[in-house]
Amino acid sequence: MRLNFIQSIIFFFLGLIICGLFYMQVIHGDYYRRQSTNNRIRVVPVDGPRGRILDRRGVVLADNRIVFCIGVVPQDVEDKKALFDYLGQALDRDPDFLERQFERKKRAPFAPVILAQDISRELAVKIEEEKFVYPGLIVQQGFERYYPFNDAGAHVLGYVGKIDEDEIEDDEQYGYTPLSLVGKTGVEKRYDAYLQGEPGGRQIEVDSRGQQVRLLGLKDPLAGTDVVLTIDQRVQNAAQELLRGYRGSVVVMDLTNGDLISLVSSPTYDPNAFSDKTKSEALTSYFNDPLTPLLNRTVSGQYPPGSVFKIPVALAAIQLHKITPSTTFDCPGYMMVGQRRFGCSHVHGVQDLEAALAHSCNVYFFHVGELVTPPIIGAFAKAFGFTRPTGVDLPFEAKGKLVTGASLSRQWYTGDVLNLSIGQGYTLVTPLQLTVMMAAVANNGVILRPRVVSQVGDKEIPVMDFSKRPLIRLRDQTWAVVQKGLKAVVDDPEGTGHDLKEVPGLDIYGKTGTAQSVHGKPNHAWFVGYTRSRKSSIAFCVFLEYGGSSENSVRIARDLLLKLQSLQII
């Protein structure tokens, strides 16, 4: 009886074992086979070179250069002390430091640990000859991002850097690895999925200790896709030089399609510093510089527009019949509101709308702003795109700010209305937003969407048909009246932009702006305009942060247009 009981227990447990084996080998056999294979097979990835970035004329703006790297394969090392003593002597570094770096970076026995990058070809050859003496030592050939024009137009291109852990999780579908270089700003970031090369590598079999057993296969990496910009690097170079010594930006945009011919921010930086290890001091200085050279002022900087904001105020007043072109107001050089004095740049006397735009008379627009009222001014400004991004294909675009009373936490006063009417107070815009606004005025209300990339690989990016673009519907006379005033800014001998008459053969329209900044700092200086020629039609913006008088922006705009003429662009 007892024997039968023991046999029953034995058969019961044997049955459990057989059922377990059947479950694991038959029902879930495929799953465990895959797990086993995954545990045996490893891939040592090698990133492909990034695609190039070219300007509209085919000039290469971002490329790759071959670099040589020194690495150590952990599983192949036989004499660690001898190896690191040799590397310390060859690389002129402390052997103990190299060994600590090796231990810190080591991820797997078969994965090379890179200890030195971008060494000379001569040194690479010398170390290559010693790799049989010091097992585990390898010389690898890789690629480093290279920007041949250094700091000219750097904010459009952006720069690359090692991928962050959160980026690996977000972008793992693209095949990025922990060693991948990815775009951090500019076109490098916005079009990273196209520019990124297709990784290759070695597929190897490893044993239970992670040691390589044999090589299973090789896959060559593939280069990323080239990207062609709308930018003309000749204009970028010229604009960067014109802004040298200033904080500010220059924008030049095609009036027919929104293509950005130039987009320059100053101060600038050399994107090579993020790739070239010999420029680490420059890289540190960029992050610590109070002038914020890494900020792309054209799309991310937000500033009060000053008198350039008088354009939507004037359009609203004419369209809604609050004034006529012949409506006049007397400018004694100021307006009193209670005990507070709101000033004008000059005593202009009696001004009509054209003269008020030409001379940038604040007092005239104080009166007009009170007639139009803040909600209407805000509605017209928003129609031009204030408070929303332009949609340019660059990252980190700011949307600006516009307060017309309802969103203010305190009571709205008459002084707030006057400040709003001349682009002061709480209003903030980007230089690109004002360029898009000026293009809309030139095109009788057609809103363009700016872009910096025209082609990816061999595929051109289509441009929206002009007739299908968003349109601000105002009477033709409304546009004509304000356009006449903008032409007088340049043509009138007393116009605030009269220095632009020195540019021969062009009808130039525009508006100056001198915007108050923080207390104790010089004013911001603006000139935003447009012109047409047989060669091309452009809208443009020159902005100087703390640049003082708008005369400074006018002079740079003049020199910019003269350069565009010499390049046969306009």
C-alpha cells in the first residue's frame, strides 16, 4: 500500500516534468529558440555618414570628414598594463587616466571602447603597426561633421552631438545607437531623420560569458540623404559680416514663394566646435557667453516691434474708415495723458497718414490707436500672424506675444492704448514674423509660409500655389494707401529710411522702428521692407538688439541691398 503511494507520487511529478517539457519545447518552442538566438547573436553597430547640406547653388555647407579613432576591444586584451603604458606614450596621456576611461566606457567584451578621436593619419599608421604587439588595440576610421564656412549662417544649419538617452527611446525606430550623432538645432535637427545615415556593423556570435566566438556577417553603413536649402551662402556671408559686432539678425525672403534666401543671427558660433575635440574651449565659451551666441534670434528671439507695428494700425484705421489718407493730427512732439508725457522723436507739426508713416510720428498714431481701439488692433495684428509661429521648417520657433487688454491682470489704461499703437508695451515679435508681415503688405494680404529646405535627396518639396495661400481680405485702396506711405519712408527727404535712396534703380518700401528696451539699455533698432526688380522680389528685415537708433538698421539694410545687387540677385 505504502509502495503504491510512493509510486503514485513519483509518477505524478514525472508527469509534471513531462508536461513542462512539452509546454516549453513544443508549445513555446519557437519563443525560447528566438530567445536563445538573441542571447547568442550580437550586433556591433557602425553609423553611416550623415547626408550633406547644400545651398541653393549646390555649395556644400555641411559635410563629413574622415577621422581616425583609437579603441580597445576588452575581450582581446592580454596585458592591460603594457597596453595602456604604450597608449599613454603614443597619445601623450596619462596611462592611468586612459585605463579609468576604458573601464568607465566598457559596455560589452566584444564592443570596442574608443579612447582617442580625430588623431592624425601619421599617428594612426604608427599605432596600427603596433596592434599585433598589443592585442585588443584597434584603429577605426569614422566620420566627423564638418562645416566649411565656420560661423557664417550657423544658426540655420545647427550642429550635431551625441544622442541623449531620452532621444534613443523616442527615436529607436530610426535605428539610432548610443553612439549616434544627431542634430541638436537648425536643419540638422529638423531634418535629422533624412540626414541620418543607415547604420551597418558586424554581426557576431558570443558565448555565455559574452566573448566573441565567430563573425557571422558584415553590413556596410549607408550615407544619409542630402538636403538642399533655399539659402544663398553668398548672402549669408555678407549678412554675417554686416552684423559683425552687433547683436541682431538679418532675414531675406522671396516674395513669390516664401523661400528664405538669408537667415542670419548675431553673435554667431562655429558649429565645428561641437564636433572638433580641439575646440573645447570655444564650446565652453559659447555656453557661458552672456551675449547668447547659440540663440537663433531670427526665429527664437522675441522683441518689441516699435514703430513697425504702426503698419497694422494704419491698415485697420483705413479699412474701418476711422481715418482717411488726408486725415491730419498736429504733433507738438508729445501727448499728455494726465500727468504723464508720451513723447515723439521730433516736433512734426501737422501730419497726414503718408507723412506720419514716412516720419514715424508717434503722436499721429496715438490718436489713431484711440480711434481704432485695442481689440481691433489686436485682430488685425493676429491676422498677420502675430502670436503664432510662421511655420518655418526650423526648430524652437517662438510665437511672440500680444496683449490688448482682456488678458491683462490689471486695469487697461489710456497709456496702454498709446503704447500698443506704436508697438511698445507688451507686444513681442520675432524678426521672421515681421518679415512675413511685410511680405503680406507687399502681396496685398497673401500670407507666405517661409521655408529653408527646397529639396530632400532627389525629391523637390512642392510650394503651395500662390492663389491658395491664406489671404487677409482688405480693400485694394487700403493696401495702396499704406504702401504709398511705406514708399515715402525711403523717398521723402525727411523719411526715416531715406538713406536707402542710395541704392540705385530700386523702388524700396519699408518701415523703421526704434523700440524701447529694458531700463538703462539702448533701444532696439528695426528696418523691415520689400523691393521688386526684374531679377527677383524680396522682403527683408534688419534687426539690431540694443542697436540704438533705427538709422543703424537702415544703413545695414542699404549695404545689404547693394550687396544683393552686386551678386545679381536683385
